[in-house]
Amino acid sequence: MNILALEPYYRGSHKAFLDGLVEHSEHNIIPVTLSGKGGKWRMHGDSVTLAEKTGKVGEEIDLVFTSSMTNLPAFLALTNPRFARVPSIMYMHENQFTQPMPEGEERDLTYCYINYLSALSADKLLFSSKFHKQDFLEALPDFLDHYPADKHHHTIDRIEKKSIVMYPGIDLRSFDEHADTREENSNPIIVWNQRWQFDRNPSKFFRVLNRIDDIGISFDLILAGDTKHDKPLEFEKAWKRYGERILHFGFVDDPAAYSKLLHKGDIVVSTAEYEFFCIPILEAIYCGCHPLLPDRLHYSELVPESLKNPLLHASVLYQDEDELFDHLKKILTGETRPLPKSSLRSISESLDWDNMIGDYDQLFKESKQLDVQPAL
């Protein structure tokens, strides 16, 4: 099959996902991408550029596969009639309805409307987690109530019927090239490897660390992750307080260096208030970092029941800040033991592209046979 893959936001997890799909699929994935700069413009108006670039693709296309940053109805209109009878799948990396807004910034419903129309236009929607699918569908009624006349609530059923959950594939096997070195650590090492942004709630993370430090428990830090945004002040404060104990500070561009950091870490912590799917956390778990994760969002569906409250080892999920402090303190003092690496891998290894690509390729084959119908 020839699959046209549209990605207006070709950076970060979007880029990693598409690159993995191109590398592992048995089908011919033909990427048409734009840079990750100016995300709102990419979504709002750059379907013109996508359509122009697609015009240079000479292959006969069997399926259109696009990300949630695409204005799909605009793209289909601009390329009409080329893809009028070609099935389309939209991968929902995120959505504009529930994605957190920075303090002082109001949600622009224009982008919600683009998401909504694109969801109606696609023949199938793939969500990155069960949590994300439910979150999106539950947000639609309130959004449709903004309509001045017809509310179109019946369209929610149409969207739900064509929505399924497909976790993103992750290139985990590449981390096998490096050995664990955590036994060489002088102190336990706590890892932060997520984006340095408000929705990951670094203030909670550092509050807990400060409480741990205040009672004299030793630890070192690896502060990695995507720093290509406005950095919360908490990281600068952490540098001043923990500078000598910070083994790495900032974005890691080299995959080998990043892998070695994860194989050195003992514990990885998420304090996210909101996220759709966090690949970096799953990478750290695969490399052997014991996770401490909020018992909500997508984490509770990813962690096997047998590991949620293990009898002989440290807990994985926590309910609130005090419980996170308690779990972390017990691991650092040796009162509880981290899970063995073999158990940790059972959380994430099924998401490696070698394990996931068969499901994607089968879905593509089945979708080729879809009878394309009007959205309404």
C-alpha cells in the first residue's frame, strides 16, 4: 500500500512517531511534513502548503494518514478530487479541547472547531490512550453548546463509533545498546526527563524534593527533557539549590548520551497535571528507572494490576503529593526496594515498534477497504 502521511508539526513526539512508522511498516509510507514552528498556524492555515507539497507526490495513494494538527477538511477540499474516495485516518496525539492553557491565556475555540471538523471528516480516529479518547469525547458536548443554533450533539455518536485506541509505537530497542550503570551511583539518582513546562507541574516535583532534602536524605538529580519552551523558574531555583548534585541539566540532543543517562537513573518521577501520553517516562521505565506516577491520566491503564501495589517492592502509583513524598522517601532510604528491571519492562516493552507495527499494518490493510462516506 502507498500511504500518504501528513504531519504539519514535525517535531518531538510527532516526529518520532512518524519516523518509527516509516522505518518499521511493511507499507510504503510517504511523509509530507512541515516544521514544528508556529503550531497554531500549522493547524489553522497551512493546509495550503500541505496540499501543494502533496501535488508533487506521484504515487497512487491508497490511504491518507494524518496527525491531529492537520486541518483535514481544508486539505481534502484543496486537493479535491484526488482523495475524494481515499480512506483517511487521523492519529490524535493531542486535542485542542482539553490541552492545558498557560496562565492568563484563554482557549481559542477556533482550533477546537478545526479538531471537531477534522474528526468528522476522517474515516477513522486513533487515540493515544483510553484516557485520551474518553477525555475528548466528554469535552464535545460542552463545546457544541457554544453553537448559537443547532447543537449537532448527534455527531458525537458518529465520532465515537469510528474511534479506537492505538498506543504509539516507541523505539525502545535502541536503548539495549547501553548497559545499566546505576550500581556505580554514590547516591540514588532521581530523573526528570519530560518537557520543562507548566502542565508537567515541576513545582510539585521540586516541592517534594525539597521536603526530602530538608530531612537529610541524600540523592542526586538528572534534569533532562525538552527545554525548547519558556522554562519554569523552578528549574533555575533547583540549579541554585542542588547544583553540585545535578549530574545533567538540560536537553539531550544525542540519543546515545540520553540512553546512558536513563541507564544511570534509579527513579523517574511524573508530577504531570495533564498529558495525553508521555513517551519519555516509558523510555526511562524500559531502561530500569523505578517510576512514581500519578494514579490517573493514562498511567493507570498502562501499569499492570500486579505492579500497582506490589507486596515486596516499592509502589508505582501515588494519589497525591504527600503520598509521592512517602513513596520516594521509602525508596531513597531503602525501606522499600525498586522493582527489578524485568518487571519494569513489562510496563513498556509491548509498546516497542517491533511489537506494535503489526497492529498498525493490519489496521492500514483493513482501512483500505473502507467505503468512504459523507461525514454527515
